[in-house]
Amino acid sequence: MVAIAVRAVSKVFGDGAVAVDDVDLDVAPGEFLVLLGPSGCGKSTLLRLIGGLEAPTRGEVLLDGVPAVAMAPHERNIALVVQTFALYPHLTVAQNIGFPLRAAGGSATDVAARIAEMARHLGIADLLGRRPEHLSGGQRQRVALARALVRRPALLLLDEPLSQVDAGVRADLRGEITALARRVGVTTVYVTHDQHEALSMADRVAVLRRGTLQQVGPPAQVYADPRTLFVAAFLGTPPTSLLEAAVYAVDGRVVLDLGSQEIELPPGDPRTAVLARRHTERVTVALRALRLAAGEPLQITGTVRAVQHLGHEVLAYLDAGAVPTPPQVVDAPDPGGLSAARRPDRTAYGFYPSYDLPGDPAPGGEVVVRVPAPGAVAVGARLTAGLDLGELLLFDRSGRRIGLDRIS
């Protein structure tokens, strides 16, 4: 096992593209860290920097205190698995798995024993005599994993290894990979754009956006307490609803005006005092899938626009009359806010929260409600969702969390 230290690392390619921008990150020996983010966010480049396969433009990557690029490849003791399997087509499964051991001059007896051990761990002992062309995608990836782990590396790097595997097999391999990595005791860095993989596999998740590190932490913490609007928007199934709200502080009360309805925060909420200083500002309310109202202090009512049946539950998409957060706020937040033309219709509080965006309006503006199966929900029906205070995520125009009180 190896400890990884990434110190102020940036990577700028020859054309000026910034792939990684001033990243600091530590990985403990034996930890399973997942680098998560959309395509082009720099996660694969960061993986290659960690492995010493790329040299940073600035900063350094240390493996057990030694700069990775200063170490010879055999000194790094790194194994890499990529999405394309990269098996030798003319060799059998056993020969593919044992290739790095034979290349290192291992004895035939030791090579055979370790091939059998890895094949048993990955459930491919009955495939040792086949060639890759006679294997399924899941079987090929198991062979690639066995070949990577057979020489007992100190660091295992996995770059989207399940992207070409069928969905059912992918779910099985997630558990097998994490269990095997922990059983072998290897420090693992895993790259994916799939939030389900990240949340189900990682000891910690590092979320990247445009080469910058947005947040690092245990999966449950990153999901429940996103530090930025990007993290809140990226994590969540179904996708997180992002709604514009106007903040109004009136007679000691703080109201978030969504356009057709309002959310009033109780005086004891720790965000109330913070929001009171933002009178008339616009913020983003991020809401993950809600539940049917059952006595919660906050509620949102809307008309069912669409229904999605998932077997164990029904998802009802409510048109709550809210204004969606413009995509440009999520992608490139503007601290100054967007210019907006107010509509003449007032709410019960006399405010003007709704406004027209220049150009085409942003899609969305709806909230999602989970209804336990076999719930009967009809399009066009009125539905009320309950909102717990802990589920109310608020972000300013720069994309930073407002009232981030639950994260140390």
C-alpha cells in the first residue's frame, strides 16, 4: 500500500488547455478513492498524474513522500486498468493474467499459483483456457483486473473500467472490485462519471469540475452536504431540481419567494440570520426528490406534469410554478447575478420574484415527488410535497452553499 499526496498540482497542455487546476489531495494507504465528474473535467488526467504517467506543469505528486515522476516505472509498483480491456488477443486467459509475472522472471510454479488465486477471486477459474474473443465484456474486464492485481501492486489505478460493460454485469463488478481491492490491501484510485459507482464503491469521493476540486469526503457526506451548487446538481437521482428564489426579510421573517408560492424559514433555522442580510437577492434552492406531505413544516404544491413508474415507487414531476435556475448559473456562476425583467404579477407578499430570461427560457422549474408503489398518481392532479428543513439546500449566485453549518 502507498500513501498519495497531491500538492498544488496543475496540468496545462501545449494548446493552452487547463486539464487540472491547482489540486490538493491526499489518499491514505489502502483507501479506495473515486474521482468523479463529467466528461472533460480532468479526472483521467489527474489519475495519470498520480501514477507518474504525466508530469505536472506545476506542483508535485508524492508516492510515500517521493515525487512520482522521479521514480522509475518499476519503482512505482502501479497497476492500471482502462475501459478498453487491453488484453492480448493471441493469448489465453491464463497467459494474459500471468504475463506481468513472466515478464518479471517469476518461476513457473509461482506464476501458476498466483494465476489460479486471482482467477478464483474473480470467478474466472473455468475460463483460463479461453482466448479474449470468446469472452463477454464482463469476463474480459475480470481478466484485466486479475492481470493488474496478480503482481500485487502498491497502487491500483482504474480509469472508467466498467463503461463498456452491460448494466447488470456492471452492478456485480462494482462489489467485486471494491471487495477485492480491500482484501488485497491496495491503495485504489478509481475514475468514473457515474455517480452510482462513486457513491456505492468509494471510501471517499473527490468531485471535479473543469479541473478544479469541488469537494472531497465520504459518499454520504458529499451527497447530503454539497459545498457548491455544481456538486448538488451533479449528484442526485432523479436529477436535483434547481429553482430561483427571491429572498425577502420582513418583520423578522425570512421568505424565499419561488414565484407562485413561498417558503418561510422558521426563526430558529441557522440560515435565517444569514439570509436576512441578503434581502432582495436571488438565490438557488436545490431540492432532491421529495415525499408526499406528512406534517412537514415546509410544503410545496404543484400540478403533476408527468409520471414515471419504477416498480418500487412512482416519480411524480410537479409543475410548482417556479422559475428554474438558468444553466449558465450552474455552469459558470455570475456573482453579479443576471439582469432580469420583472413580471407584473405579484405574490401574496407583494414581491416580484418571477422574471424573464434573455433568449430562450431555461427548461425545468419542476420538483420531483417520490410516491410509494402502488401509488396512484394521475397527470393533471394537484399534489403536495413535504420538505424537511435538512433537505433545503441554498446557494448564492457564486454557487457557494449558504448556511453550511453541518460540515466541519
